[in-house]
Amino acid sequence: MSLFRNTERIKLEGPTILGSIVLPEPKKFEKKKPQPVASSSDETLKSKKKKRKRIKRQGEPGTATATPGTETPRLALHKPTLAKDKKFHKDIQKPEVTSEDIEKQIKETLARLSPTGKSKASKYRKAKRDAVSHQMHQEQERMEEGKQVIKVTEFVTANELASMLNVAVTEVISTCMALGMFVSINQRLDAETLTLVAEEFGHKVEFVSVEVQEAIKQNEPDNPEDLTDRPPIVTVMGHVDHGKTKLLDFIRSTNVVAGEAGGITQHIGAYEVLRENGKKITFLDTPGHEAFTAMRARGASVTDVAIIVIAADETVMPQTREAINHALAAGVPIVFAFNKMDKTNANPEKVREELSKMNILVEEWGGKYQTQEISAKVGTNVELLLEKVLLEAEMLSLKANPVRLATGTVIESSLDKGRGYVAKLLVQNGTLRVGDIVLAGATYGKVKAMYNERNVQIKEAGPSQPMLMLGLNGAPQAGDGFNVMADEKESKLIATKRLQLQREQGLRTQKHITLDEIGRRIAIGDFKELNIIVKCDVDGSVEALSDSLLKLSNEEVMVNVIHKSVGAITESDVLLASASNAVIVGFQVRPSVNARKLAEAEQIDIRLYSIIYQAIEEIKAAIEGMLSPEIEEKILCNIEVRDVFTITKVGSVAGCMVLDGKVTRNTKIRVIRDGIVVFTGMLGSLKRFKDDVKEVQTGYECGLNIEHFNDIKVGDIVEGYELTEVKRKL
């Protein structure tokens, strides 16, 4: 028996592993993925493919307890396939689209949209919808274009243009610099530059007049309760020497013709006549000469009824046709007056026939135009004519509001050295009073005084009333409208802007000689220019004379009116004529003493006229080279009135000093007051002390009396002249 005892030892073998879970590891499987590919055994690949197909078909889900031999291939083949698909989609590149594919797609789309196989009604409805949508599209385009149009006057500043375009002024300046023009912020741009700059910013330019852009804010519309009847404004129109002013003379019981040079109306006149029944009529007398077309147009534009005077012993003359056209264009009723019926050869039926050829049928021939056979010289049937005029006026039911601010038209304007600028105005609505602030064209001022046509001072002028107004700072253009403004500062601002635009336009529109013009003159040969300075007593004559002279230009002689204004001929006019080699044409005005001396020293030709067609004919003769008309006016003397005495049964006698020349008893004379001719006639008497004398030399005193003229004033100049027959040179 042994001493040692056998000990039982239990060996710990560790945990017993019952099974394992295989988790999907994409990276691990990606590494194992090539193994089946790397194997060259076709049977293994076939078996794996069969297993893959079987798994997909049966759709058995993988379990955690599945054996590794069966599960690993399923997971390894299922997950990497998804990753491979994603990578495959990312790497795909779209093929480039060709024009053929695009056309094919468009054809297919149109084929789907076209109403194939539908009824005619559906086609009609679709066409109608298309037309409506097209019209709406066009209207939208027009609205967009309207937003791109800016309305401007010519010669607006760069800053104003930038404001209209809603851009910075620096952009406008840089655009002008790109066009080759360096402009400043306040520089005015001409029409061409405005158009180019606006087009650069995508805008179109529409040019409007100053009146449209600066539409003066008028008062509220007239209250119907404030409207009252107003006298009619009647314009007397017709051919020269057909009796227009004679008719007015009889109506006014005055003698206007005697105050007009050569018995021809040179200015537009406005007169107010009070009839026996208490009714008032305002008459406008327009000149009949062809040069006064603008005056007749103004007369027709402000009138209510037009009287067309036609001489019954003559036919319908060109100026008569023109006057009829002006009246028809203005849309005013016409009453025809067949004048000179006291003559034996008067034939009114012939005049009616001439009118019918112009598509104007009188009432006697079944038409709508009233006629009246009159004799202005004798006064036959003038009352019947006025009755027909008032009948036409009653048909119009003329109304005006006398309690509002006055508006109207400038009939005429002139410069009076003693009273300043005088404007003849016709009030059309409202009431004009002394102290009102008036804006007329490019002039403004406060009404200092007003006079009626008989030179009687008045305090106010109502609708349809003509009057002379003092107080403007310049001579407004005939035909301008005038407004009474509430604010003097605003009226001054508008007048200054208009004047600036007029000056700018005058400077920009001056014609300068170009290379093309030089070539044309060389080709013609003997090309000449005639520069003329026009000075007249009233603005209407300035316009008529300058326009008539400009029409005399031809291919060989160019007539340029380099300056025109109202008032006497001054030294500045002579200096301008000297600098530009011009001829001074004065119409119803005279040069001052200093201007006459300067003209003699500078050898400047000053031509003075009293009848407009004489001026036109002489300039025309000079242009044509036919200077044969021999009659020339020569100034004999200048006499200054030092004192005036009124003698019973004799009239006014002037005590005078002969300044230069020699005055004789039979000298023709003119009375000149402040450079304006106020009377032309003959001397009634010439005395030295108490004795009648035949002549008075320079430096001697004398007394004289003028036939049919008693309104002599101290300071008047009596100019003696004679008409001589000499060969003229211009």
C-alpha cells in the first residue's frame, strides 16, 4: 500500500463556443470579392451563380444564426452589388444632344399640341384664343415702350436729362464723352445729342414745345354760376384795298385810314364798339397785304366771327382766299360783306360764283354762309351786316367768367421811349386789373396802367375787351398767350427759362458756312449774300417784314436777317451792320441823331420805309440787280420843337430850332416822337417872328404850323424830306 494518493485534476479548457455570428463587413467582402473571379474553376463560378439566382428568386432573409458557409456568400454578393450600382450611376456620362434630336423633340411636341382629329369649332376657338393672347401681348409691349419715351424740349441741360432718364449725371457726361463731346453738368444739349444719349440708355425722345412742358397751372374750372355773356370778337379780313378799314371807320365813326401810311393798314388793330341797343362788339382789323399772313392767322385764331370783305367790282383775290382758309381752319363762322356796291360796275353775282368754285355756297344759292351787300364809304346796309354778325354770335352762346384770373392773347407790342414797352392785349377770359402780375411769352411784369383804344386810362378790362398795357419788361411776340400769375417769383422763373431757350435756339440755329456750301458757291460762280437788320415800330411788322425778305432768297443771292427787333434804330444796330456788312431796313422808325452820324461815318446804308410792299419791292429789285426805280427819299432838315403855343382859330403853333439842313414852305414833313413816326404831312405855315418866310436855314429859330395835326409836343422832331429821281445803289 502506497503512501501517495492520486489527486484528480480538472483542466479548464475555456468557454465552450456553441456558434458564431458573422456581421457584414463591406470592406472585408470587397477584398474577398475578387476571390471567385481569381479562381479558374468554372464549376465553382457556375455553382455560385446558381446559388445567387436561387437566393434572389426565393428572397430568403439572412439570419444571424445561419452557418457561415451558407450566409457569407449571400451577404457578400448582395451588398457590394448595391455599392457597385451606385458607383456605376455616378460614373455614367450623358450623351451630347444634337440639333437633329432637338428638331425631332420639337416635332413630337407640336404633334401632341396640334388639334388633330378635332372639330372645326374647336379649331376656331383655339384660333380666337391665340388672337386675343397676341393682342394682349402687343398692348403690353406698347405699354413698355411708352415707359421708355421721355418728353423734352430742345436744349435741356445734362443734369435735367439725367433726372428724366433716372441715371446719374456722371453717366450722361461719360456717354457724351464716348460720343466725342465734352459737356458740363449745366451745358445744354441739342436735339441730335439728346436723341443719341437717350438711345444709349434705352429711351426714345419726343420733343415738345415749351408751352406743353411748362403748362401753367390754371385755376379751377369755371363755375357755371359765374359764367356771363361776353361780347363777340369779330375779325375783319380780306384783300388789300377792299374796304376793311373803311367799314370799321363807319362803324366807329372815326377815320382810321388817315392815320395809316398810304391808306393801307400796317398793323393789326383792336377796337370795342358800343351799339345803340347797348350791345358791345370787339373788332379786329387785320392787314390785307400778302406779307401779313401771320397776322391774319392770329386774327382768325382769337376770333368768334369773321367778316370777309370782298369788293363787288373785283373778283376773289389771293389774300381773300387765304383769309377764308384761315377762318375755315380756325372753325369760326363767316359772314361775307360785298363792299363797294355804290360803284356802277359792282357785280355781286360774280363774287358768289367765285365763292361757289371754292365750295362755299351762300344762303342765296342754298348754302349756309350769310352775305350782305354794303357800301362802307356811304354806309349802306352796314347795320344789317352787324345784325347778321350778332345773329352768328348768338348761335355760339358765348360765355366767360369775369371773376377769375385773366387769360388772353397778345395782339401787338411796341416800344415807347416815354412809357416803355407797350403791349396790346385782348382779354378772352377773366378780368385784368391794375397791379396784376402778367406772364406773356418770355416777358413778365406788373400792370402799371391800362388804356383803351381811344387812349383813355382804365382800371380793369373784362372778357373780350382790348386794351394797351404798360409794365412788361420786354416786348412780347404777337400771338403769344398771356396769363395772370399769383406768384411773381414763379412768373419770373418761367419767363427767364423761356427767354434762355429762345436765345439758345437762336444761337444754335444760326447758319455758318461749310465746305459743302463753299463748293456750291464756287460751282455757281458769282454768289452773293445780303445781310439785313430789320427794325420796326411793332412786333407784328417785324415778323411780317423779316419773313417776306427771307422769301426773296434765290440760288445766287442769299438774304440773311441777322437781327430784328422793335424800336428806333440805335448805335448798336449801326455797329452790328458795320461788323457784318449789313443793310439796315427801318419800317415806320427813324435812327437817333448819334446813330445817323455813326452810319454816315461808317458808310452804312439805312433804308427807311412807311409801306411794307415798297420795302419788299426795293429789296427784291436790289437782289435782281434792277435798281432802275429812280425815286429816292432825301432828308432835307431836322427841326426840334422847343415850345408849343395854342392860338384860337389857328390851332397849335410850334416854336422850333432848325438843327440841320434848310426848311422851305413846301417841304414834306414827318413828326417823329421818340424815334417813332406819328404823322406825315405838309407844313401849314412857316414864320420868322411875325413874317411869313419861304425858307429857314440851320441854326435859326422859326415858327411853324402843320396841316391837320395839332398834337405837337415839346421835344418832337420835325423831319423835312423830298423825293428825288436818282440812280440807286444798294
